[in-house]
Amino acid sequence: MEDKADKVTIVLHSGDMDKVYSALIIGNGALAMGMEATIFFTFWGLQRLKRGALEKGPLSKMNMLGLGKWMVKQRMKRANVATLEKMLQDFKELGGKVMACDMTMEIMGIRPEDLRQEFIDEYCAVGSYIQEARESAITLFI
Amino acid sequence: MPEIKVDTREAQCPAVEANIVVDCRGETCPVPLVEVRKAIRKAAPGDVIEVFGTHPASKKEIPMAVEALSLELLSVEGTDTDWTIRIQR
């Protein structure tokens, strides 16, 4: 078994923009610090892997029909925060693993071709998450 | 007893030319860390990577990553908002 201290496994259940940021920042941070990282995209999180949907999530609080999100985005732009697109690309470039929940696909009628398959390493279920998580020092549910 | 001579010139002056330059001035979390990691992956063993940045937390965290990756931290210079870090793979 791999060294337990050297892996982070994140369940991304939320599709909210700010929470997708959290997952990708932590995932990228782990890879940058020499750990392995896996993000298991499920439910609303998996929606963000549909084509053109990555940046489309609402703000988890004070979204105010998109006005709050717009304000936060302006501030992020001023602070020069990277886009989710760049973060997902960096995550893959540094060897991060993306898992897609196949039950969510079935419930929500999502076909593989609806998703950005070039980013997805595995279509799987809870057993695969547990296998990843049991050898991870850190596992988070976002 | 034989005299032992130690040449410390190189240790005192790490003026080795950088093989890879990472300019992440103006970038914020987590970009400096990520760009450094990418550069390390591209570097050959022995290569020197020079990083310029302005993000205060990264000045502390890049050395942490360097240690976690068992690489050599050659120097950390400058202020919290304008720094240069040199790393050897």
C-alpha cells in the first residue's frame, strides 16, 4: 500500500463556485507540496464537469440571483485569482486524478459525452472512493 | 596533523545561473506554489530554479514544499511582498 501520509482525497458534492474553488485549491496545493490528490466529483459537483459548466455554479451564500456572485468575481479578478479552468488544467498537469460518480450520471441523465471526458480518469462509485480514501492521510467532503 | 582545507566559496555565493525562471509576481494562492511545482517537474536533477513573487504566504510555503519534496533551498531573499527564492532540484 502507498504511504498513507502522502495522499489527499476530496469528495466534491457541491457545485457552488466558491466550493469548487476550495476543492481545486486544496487539490492543487496538495500536488504542489508533493502529495497525490484525487477529486471525486458527485451530485452537484459533477454538474460542473459538463461542457461549459465549470464556472457556472452559484455562490454558496449571498448569491442574490447572481449579483453576489458577480461582485465576488469582480473582486477575484482584482486580486488576480486564477480561473477554475486554469486550476482544473493545473490539477491534471500535476498528476491529479478526477473520478466521476456514475450513479449521479444515471440519476441526472448525464451521458459520458456530456462531460469533459478529457479530464476524467475514472467513472466509478463509492467503492472506488473508499479505496482512494483508505490510503489517504487527508479526506474531505466539500 | 595534516591541514584540512575547505573551499567555501561556492557555499557563500550561490551565484549559479538559474536554469529555469518562474515569474509569479502579482499571482495569488495557489498559483505560485503550482507554478513552482510545474517547474520542478520540468527541471533536470541539479537544475537551479529561480522564483520571483509578491504573494506573502507563498514566501513561507514554497520553502515548505521544497522541504517536503526533499530538494535544496538555496536562498530566500527580499521582503514579504517582493521576494526571490532559489531552489536546486
